[in-house]
Amino acid sequence: MDVNLFGKYKLGKILGYGAFAKVYHARNVSTGQSVVVKAMSKRKMLKGGLTENINREVSNIRRLHQQHQLLMWYFC
């Protein structure tokens, strides 16, 4: 996949997907750093009442303190 996200990240292959989101491998185009991008459908998330689940997931991710871990959220 050759999608440039915000002019900063190049999306790679899909790592996984669920009912309202897809998870992609991506690279920072200037540094080459590998990241994970979770692209979520706003419509499906709001329709399914999943905002509390997302808040909990974001909170849990923020508690992780691994040096090379970065998870970006992209709502489409």
C-alpha cells in the first residue's frame, strides 16, 4: 500500500482488523521508524456505542512504556 498519512507516515500492510478498525504497519518517512497505525471508522464506532471501549484502550496503551512502541490513532 502506498498511502502517505499526514505527510509523515507511509502505510504498509494490514496487520489485523476488527469490526470497526484496521491496524497497519507504517514507517515514518523521515526517520524510518516503524510504527503501528490503528484506523477506526468514526461512523461504526459511534453507531456501535464503542467510545468508552476506545477511551479504555487508549488509556491502557498510554501505560505501556516500551521504548520502540508507538500506536497512532486515525479516525476516518
